Amino acid sequence: MSPRALWAVFTTTESKKESLNLIDARAYGLDPHFLQFSGGKTKWESSTFALEHGFGQVDTIVVDEELTLSKAFSTAMRPSKIIPYFYRASGEFESDDITVTTLVTSSRFGAFSRLIDRYRGPISATIHVGNTTNEIRTVLRSLKSLYATSRNMAAYVDVHLVIDSFDRQFNTWRNIARLFARTDYVMMLDVDFYLCTDFRTAIRETPHIMDKLRRGNVALVVPAFEYTKYSDGLDPSVFPRDKRALLSLVKSKHLGMFHASWTPGHNSTDYKRFYAAPPGNIYKVTQYTSAYEPYVIVKREGPPWCDERFIGYGGNKAACLFEMYISGISFFVLTDHFIIHQSHRYEEIARKTERRYNKKLFSEFKEEICFRYLKMYNDHGLLNTTQSVNALQECKGRKRITRLTEST
């Protein structure tokens, strides 16, 4: 493929909230020879302390953005071109808002559009583009059309592109969306889920819940559901919008826990307790398992990042949440809110193969995380504090870990 074949025209919106006028710009994909898209620079300055004491330099040190990003995502598959803020929302967001972070491929643009129109709040989306001339052109044209025709997308959505040949680097994509979110709190969401309730407003207007989020040691769980009949989950316009309607569908067995065939994934949410919980309540997850992978709202800065060695289906999100749990984060379930999966077909052959690979990786990963955090807790005198409780409980059944804790 010739370098010049990679170019693609894109547009960005002006920073005026009430305008959909577009400013033409050009990006030249993976080709470094086009100066019109340099990829940007990262600037570093001397510390204030050094400058005050006459040791620093006023001039900034400039590092190529691509080099910085290659280090930030150094465990991801390469080569890969990451373009932060390929489109940037025109809206200005309050720091205590909640950004939905999500991953999008071209086959999910319909669900992406529905998410944008439903949420009407800050969204940070990583969009993967396959490294072929045809896909680059097709995806960028589709994005341009979405921005040009949707006021909500222009106002609320930051898009970060990943252009490479690796189809399912889910944890890398999650980290990119979180890193470039512009608010203090983020929700980790798969784009196939429909937001049935306004958890964003409820959380921000409930002081004791916001206080938990601010402390940084809590992840708020939004329970996930799916229709028992595939065809019932195709049209989100008929999905329930409040808990009473949800419970009616659960009672009639039209709706149930997401991925009920794999109970470890969501069973720790304790759906029976959720059904019976009074309004305005939250409750702590007390029966955690390492396969637990709910959809959560967390503080953007502080919680561990997703391990980027997990590629493809199986264990990727569970690994993110396992490390969060071992780091001392507790899960609390929102009792008035829920999301529902929009039915779609899966790539079953890829799922089977990738799950087998990730199963082995996840087993080794859990032991590695236990060793790392228990050593850290021991070194810092935290081994018998509330921060280490999750790690001690979850890791104690592993023989080598048990020997480590007994020797301290």
C-alpha cells in the first residue's frame, strides 16, 4: 500500500455549543511523512521548586506524542497508531461529572449512536479502525457523517482512534478511553448496553454516594440484564425505564441477569437482593469472586489500569476489576438503576479460541497480582489494615501466597 493511499479527510466541530459548523482538517493515518498530521508533542517543564531555587530551565522539553503514547501503552500489541481526540466534543464538562468510557468498532455504530442520544453527557470513545485503506476511509466517512448530523455527538463525544491490525485489544482500548476522559469519574461500559435509567443525575445529586466516589476506594455497580429471547432485545425503544417495569419483566421471565449461563460473571451483584432493595439505597457486594465483571463507575484517577496483555474475549474485564478489588476497592450496587444488553450475534469461533488463551493468562495474572499487592502492603505496613482485607481474603487460598503471608 502506498503511503499516500492512507490519507483520510476528517472534520472537527467548532467549540461553540450551538453550532454544527465544521472546520475542515486533514489526518494522514499511519504515514509519518505527511506533516499535516504530526501527532502532536508532549511538553515537560522544570518543577516550580527547581525554578524557585535557580536550578531549573524556563524552556520546555518537547517529546514526540507518539513516543509518549508508545510507552504509555507499551504492553499493547504493536505497531499501532493511537490518535487521541481525533474528534473533540464542543461541550465543556464539570469535573464531578461522569464520563461514559466505551469501545467501538464499525459494526457497532448503531449502538454507539443510541448511547450518545440516550446519555447526553460526556462520552470518551475509543474507536478501532482496521489498517486497510478501505476500512480507514469507510470508518472516517461514517464518523464525519455522525458528527455532522448529530448535535449530541458534536457536543458530548470525544473520539480517540486506534488504527492497527489487532481486532480485540479490549483492555488497551478501555485504558485509552479512560486516560483521555475529561471528568473525575468514569463508567466502564460496553457499547452494546442501553442505559435505561438516569444514574448520572441520581449519583451526582446524592451526597453520600458522591462522598464514596470521591474517596476513590469504591466502584458503583449498575446491574446488567438481558432478554431471555434474542428477538426481544433488538429494539431498545421498548426496554423498561424504571425498576417497577424491570421487575415485572423479570417476574415473567422475559428478562434476567446478563450472561446467566456464566453465573460467576455477574452473580456477585446478588440480584435477589437488588430486586428487594428499597429505593435510593446502595449495598456492598459481599460474595466477590475473581470472575466478577460488572459495569462500574469509578474515580478516573487512582484505580489500577486494565492489564493490556489480555487480548480478545474472555477474562479481560474481569482482570481489570480483579486488580481494582485487590487494590482495596469495594463494589457497591445501585439499587434503582440498571442497563440492558442489546441483542447481537457473537463471533463464536474467536470467542472459544481466545477464551482458552485468556483462561491460562488469567490464572497466572491473579497470582502475580496477589504477590505484587501483598508485598506492597507488607512493605508499607498496610498488611493488617482495611486496605489489604480484599487481598488477604482473595489470595489466601493460593499455596505460595499463603506461605508469603504466614512468613510476614
